[in-house]
Amino acid sequence: MCGIFGYIGTKQNAPTIVLEGLKRLEYRGYDSWGIAAVPQQKTSHKTEIIVKKQTGKIGNATIDDMPPSSFAFGHTRWATHGGITEQNAHPHLDCSNTISVIHNGIIENYETLKRDLIKKGHIFASETDTEVAAHLIEEYIKTMPFDKAVRKAFNMFEGFNAIIAISSIEQKFVAVRNGSPLVIGVGNNEHVLASDASAILPHTSEVHFLQDGEMAVIQDEKMSLYEAKTGKHIDPTIQRLSWSISQAEKGTYPHYMIKEIHEQPEILATIAEHSVSDVKKLAAIIASSYGGYMIGCGSAAYACLAGTYLFSKIAKRHMNWAIGSEFSYQQDFLTKKSLVIALSQSGETMDTLEAVKQAKAKGALIVALVNVMGSTLYREADHAILLSAGPEKGVASTKAFTAKLAHLILLATALADDPDRGTALVKKAALAVNSLLKKRSLERIEAIAEGIEKKEHIYVIGRGLSYPASLETALKIKEVSYIHAEGLPAGELKHGPLALVEQGTPCIAFLPNDETYSANLAGAMEMKARGGHIIGVSYKKHELFDTYIHVDDAEEATIIPQVVVGQILGYHLAVIRGFDPDMPRNLAKSVTVK
Ligand code: F6R
């Protein structure tokens, strides 16, 4: 959730490098930020760390007032413990201003530790759990070197955390994690460190993904790795990032969300061409399993639900699904023969990771469909397939969601021993999305958004595969435009939701060229009869529709262009209503807390 960026090397403008790094992490969502730098010139016998912090967004803030430095780090904070204030923003300092700490996660036992530290005379400047780390390290360095003190402090903490601490006296940078992601970029005589690999790209593509329980110590352009528990030395595993810088930037688009929406035809076509052999291997694993669960959160959970329809319809195979945070209440019957397929863009969603952990404890085989190489889920899974959607920066998932669907279509057809059909379906979906992204179609959807932007409620209905498309469309609309939107199975309308329909209530109805068409049309008619304003999303017009969005038929892959309609509509509703679709209020891109 919080963003972390650090630089240690030979360049003298580390604070600026860090500010630029934090800007690349803004998409994760934050409410305050700060940078700490170790000044080049010693100001006294001990060099005090200079810290600059602010609430709100970075915007046009400058850091001209910070000293030249080749050693700095920064943080974008998403408040958990303590309100959104300058004091609570990271980095935090110890009493001597020679140790500074930034942190992602929650130190669950911080209150007890803080009480002890106060008794020992430490003075706290903030209400955060993080500040405890700075003072505890300060306490421990009385008797040991800085890196050992950080390790000892970290091992005292309960909860899932990533901590980075710097010492201006020993000129060391120590990073240690247990739960929250950290990536270390290894450049030419320099190291960069970030909570997200895409932020490192302008500096280097060579990275080590810090694993749970690992500690990195960086000093004099050299990195050493240790086990955090024992202090035993370990070797780094350097990997090369396959993403390019331009993939991680907005380019000429006004927002990441619309850029990522536009990237989808190419991503889908690439998946259709290149993912088949990986998918075939996975299909063989699924075929030999006894009972399976698909798990994910938010959009990823809706992809799981879509997967159950695809496996049933195409592969004639039963697959359960569960929302990550609900899985622990449903996993009693898992055995060593069970299979769990976890879906995640980030690979860091705590609720999904917890579910995976529980399934692993029961001996289940774990398969992951994940977008971020080196992420925790990618590493934890017995078999992982990369979604190949490229870096996704808009908080609302778009291209990663359709990449998940594309892989599920390929999987279901491979299971049905008809992989060529999967390739053809995903290619058809790519073409259908391409048509939706043509100027005329985009203008049409924008005009529809203008017509409904003042509405308080929007209902989205579908059946079969169009039901998860309805849920995902409603999620896209609500999270970026803040209009209440609800996705419903059309057959459920008369069991309650019809009571909400008034004159002019917008109802988006998905009517694909499949067995659900007539039944869903009946749902739309029920809405219309009670005053609903019907926005038909279909391969053909119908007189019932008040407005119509054309979506090419892509057979079972029609769900892909259907959700793209929801993405475009959500995007325009947000922009027309004056909101930033890339940074919806109260939300963060990567949800690394429970
Ligand atoms: C919605 C959205 C979220 C994520 C969810 C899981 O647009 O982006 O609902 O889908 O937080 O995230 P990942 O896929 O990273 O596990």
C-alpha cells in the first residue's frame, strides 16, 4: 500500500532521485509523503539526517532545500496507525537524528514496545507504530553494530512488515521484510530500492526480490544479504525485469487507466499467441487434481467466478471459487489432493496470500495466475503463470483483469483438448476490444456517461458469463466515479432489487449472442416496465434499449469486450464528475494488509 523508494550510490542528487521514485509510486495511493537524506558534508561530529515531510500529494513540491546527498530514501504513506499529519508521515527519526526508518505494514505489538522505550527515556514525535522501530534500533546500537540492531529490532516485531533503516554514522542502508514487498535494483555502483519493481526501471532492470525473512545491508556500493532470523549470509538471486520504462509510464494519455484500457487488444493478442504452452502444462495439473478452488479478491474474485462458468461450459469441469478473505471459512475439506488456483495482479494481496498459506498448510497444490514476476504469490506457488499484462498502475484493475480472463479461456479450452479454439476465442476478443476503442464507439460511451453522470444508482444485469461481467462493470463504475453501482444476476431482479427501480434508473443490460439472451432480455423488460432506462450492451440492437452499445460477438470470450465497456464507462464517469480515476479516494493499488 505505502510506497517506498531509496537510493544509495555515487550520484549526488539522491533526494531528487527519491522524489522522482516516489512520483512513480503515487499510483499506489497515499495521503502524505516524506524524504530523508544523509548530507554529504558533515555538519558536526555526527551527521544529522535531514527530513522533509508533507501531508497531501507531492504535486509540484520541490526539495531544493535538501542538501546534496548520495544516500536518501522516501515514503508515501497510507495512514493506518495515527492520523494524516506531517508528524505521522515517514521517515521517522530516533532521538539523535542519526537513524531514520520507513516502513510498510503494521507492527502489531508496537504499544508494548513503545511503553518500554518511553520508560527508557525515548521521546516520540508521532503516533505511529513505525517510530518504535527507530527508537528500538537506537536502543540496540548501544551494544552492537547498526545492521545487527536492525535485525534484532525486526525480530521483535509481530505482524507483516518491511522496514528500511539508515544510519548516518555507519553510512548503512538496511532493508528487511516479512510480508510486504521490497525489490532491490542493482545498478552501476548504485542500488535502488522500492516497494514496486516498476519504479526501479529508469535505473536498472537487474533486481533482487527480497524474500520474506531476508535482510539486505547496503554500504559503499556493495550489497550483502542475510537471513533475518539467524544472520546467516545468503546469496542474492538477480533477475532481469522484462518490463520496459514506457510500459510503466502514462505517455500521451491523460491517465494510466485509459492508457491501460487501450493496451488491451495488443496484450490479448500476445497472450493468444504466446501463452498456450504454459497453459497446456497447467491444464494437465488441473486435469489430475481432485477438487479445486479459485481464489482472489475484488476484480480477481470476479475473474475466478467467470472461471467457474468457463470451466463448466467449455471443459465440463466443476471448480469452486472463493473470495480470498472468506476462504478460511470454506477450506475444511481441502486435502493433499486439492488444487488452489490463486489469481492476482500484484501477487501481494494479503487476503489472497493468507488463503494460499492456509491451503498450503493443508497440503494443497498451489497454482498462481499473477502479473508481477518475483511477487510473493509468484514465489509461493508451486506453479505460476505470468499474466503478461505489463505494469498496471491505475488503481482500478483493467488490463490485468482481461488478461486473467484470457488465460482462463485458454485453460478451459486446453482442458477440453481444444487449445486452438482458445487461441481463436482470445483473438476474437482482442478484435472486439479493438472495435470498442475506435473513436466513434468511445464517443458513444462518453455520451452515455454524460447522460447518467448525475444518477445516484446504476444497475448492471447479466446471466451466465455476463453475470461476472456485471459485477466487474459495477465495481469499475463505483470505485472510480463514486456512483453506487450494483451488478446483479438478471434472474434475481424479481427477488428483491426491482424495488429499487424508479423512473430513469440506469440499467446496463448485457445481452450476448448465447443461451442467456432471451432470459436477460426478460430482466431488462422487468426493469423497463418499472421506469428503468435501459443501456443495452449487445451484438445487435433491440427496440427495448433506450441507448445501445455495440459489442462484437466473441462467443465465450464476449465477457472480455463486455467488461471493457464497463471500464470505459467507469473512466468517463469519473472524469466527467471531476475525479482522478487513477487514484480513487480511500483505495490503494496493492492491498498488503488484512
Ligand atoms: C478493482 C481492483 C481490486 C483488485 C484487488 C485484488 O479494480 O483493482 O479489486 O482486483 O485488490 O488485487 P490483486 O489482483 O493485485 O490481488
